[in-house]
Amino acid sequence: MTIAEEVRALRASLEEDTATFGARWHRSARTVEDWEQGRRNPDALALDGIRALAARRKKASGRTK
């Protein structure tokens, strides 16, 4: 999975628009669009946070109720 796909998948799973998702990482909606289109990659700090949140969501969704 590419970084663009990771970002797009996480944003979709959170059901957030680009502005809300960008605000979560202190970035603009346009920056998120650039990430999702593969024009730019998130900086290391944002990428670590994105991957950590995705992992937590995946772990939480795997739990049984």
C-alpha cells in the first residue's frame, strides 16, 4: 500500500473531510489532497502519527464485543 493509499484509507475510515483530517495533523486540506494524490508525502512526524492511528483503529476493529 502506498503512502497516498494509507492516508486515503485512514481518512475514509474516520469519515473525515480533508479539512478536518488536515486539522488533526495541523495541516491544510490542500496538503491532505496532495498526500492522497501522491504529489507530496507527509513529513515524518505526521506520517508516524497517521500510521499509529491507523494501527490503533485496526487493532480496535479486530476486538470482539
